[in-house]
Amino acid sequence: MLKRVIWLLLLCAPVAFVFELRHGSPLVVFVASALAIIPLAGLLGDATEALAAKTGPRVGGLLNATLGNAAELIITLIALRAGQLALVSASIIGSILGNVLLVLGAAILLGGLKLGIQRFNREQAGMDATLLFLAAIAIAVPSLFNAAIEPNLVRVEKLSMATALVMLLIYVLAMGYTLFGRQLQPEVITPVAPPPHDGPHWSLPVSVGVLAGSVAAIALLSEFLVGAVEPVTEQWGFSPFFVGIILIPIIGNVAEHVVAVEMAMKDQMELSLNIALGSSLQIALFVAPLLVLISPWLGHPFALEFSSFELIALISASVIAALVAIDGKSNWLEGAMLLSVYLILGIAFFFLP
């Protein structure tokens, strides 16, 4: 039922287009664009999954790892090109917080209420939690060191780019270990069979066509969305920071969030955990450094420089995710605790000027 409602949101796409074309209400453009992106992000995920099913487990794994947060990447690229750097940095932190606290919290809560205590691969969850904490350190170090380096902006950019390259290297090594490294240690780690493909069974040309079409549509609607952020925030009193850290991440990842919760309620907590933590790692170790490296060509250099509020929230989320994953089991109370932390942070960010 929920998926059918999400698909109905596609009807908002022509509304956004008409209002943007006629220079109508920015609020209508913002809301309609945001709602239309939700099913398109799900369609992009379905196309990626269908392609992965056609190309085999290894290439499919790489496709999922690369395109898993494509909608989020498109939105941040559009915002970066428009020079809204604060919106970009907030959406990066917000995506990590949303996956670690909101999505994982909802999955653990609802799965625990339905099935009681759930168990998962403690070693894999611990590895993901360690990588997440490493990502938090990688983001925090340039942010803190830049205070001593500024106002030398050239050195600030060089520090961010060097750190971004190291982050991408770690991401590549982590993906290589996940896809290939386990085969070198069969006596230590027993590979878990991947879940059956239950998405759309499209042909290769159809999958590629849907992928290209959804990317183009998301890019167009992202233009509308980003262009309407400033007038909407001025009209309704929201800060662009709040829009970036809470609203944008939810818009780009609703379909993936629903899947993570569904998997937990089907007693596939390990897969749910992989979706939530894996998406966070992709944002932190792939999307963020990629934006740093691409930004000079878009005319607005983006540095790994985040506020103390963002860093506190990021490190707090990393720590609590590690504590949840460390024992290899979860219950509904842990999910409620994760959601409460996200709610507290959301309230605090709302009141932040």
C-alpha cells in the first residue's frame, strides 16, 4: 500500500514543471519537486537492481555501491553548481544521520516489536561501524585543522582534496574486501548468500533506459528544488541548513528507507543493517570526497569543512551505531533510542539560526 502511494507522487512532476515554467509559487515548486523525486529515486534504485541482476554478483555489487545514492548525488551536484555550499555540507551530514539514526532506528524498532530480539552478523556490522567511525574522523580532521590554516584558502582546498583522495581509497579497499577479499579467508568468514532478486525483471536495454530517464528527471526536478530553497526558507522561516540536514536526505532516500524497514520486519535484519550502514558509508566515503574533487570544475570549490554542530551530531551517531552493532543482536528499545537521538538533533537543528 505504501509503495502505491509513493508511485502516485509521480503526478507531482508535471505540477512542478508547470509552476516553474509560469514562475508560480516557489512553495508549490519546492513541495511538488520534492514529492516527485521520491518515486523517481525508487525507480532509479529498481533500474540499478535490475542491471545488477543481469551483470552478475561482482559487477552488480559494484553498480549498487556506485549508484546506491545516485539521487542524493544529483541533488548535491545541482546545489553545488548553484553555489549553495551550506546546503551541500548539511545534506551530506544529514544523509549519514538519517541512515544511521532514522532508518536503522525505525527498522530495529518495528522489527523488534514484531519479532522480538533479532540477530545479525556481528563481524560485518562491526566492520561497517568501524568504517563509519573512520569516516567521521576523516570528515572531522580537515574541519578542525582548517581553523588553523585559514585564511589561506589554497592550503584549505589542498587539505580537503588530499583527504578526499584517502577517503576514496578506503572506500575502494572496503568494496574490494566485500566483493573479493572474503574469498581469501574461507575458514574465517563464511560468505552469506545474497537475497533473491525480487525487484523488476527488466531486460538490459529497458534497465539502461529507465536508469537514464530517471537520472534526467531527477536532475531537472533537482534544479527546480534547489532554485526554490531560498524563497521558501525566507517565506516560512526555515534555515537552508535545516532543509539540507533534514529534508533533502529524506527526499532522496525514502524508497531505500522503506526497503530497509521491510527487510527488518521480514527478519532479515542483517540486510536491513547493510542498507542503512552501507548507504551512510557511501555518502561519507564516496559522495562527499567526489564532490570535493569535482567542485572546482563547477566553479564553486567545496572543502571538507563542517560546523561544530554537524561534527558533534556525526560523531554521536557513529558512536551509538557502533554500540548497537557490537553485540550482534537488536531489540525494539535500541531502535527507539536511535530515533530519540535523531528527534533531539532534528529539534536542535530546527532552532539553529
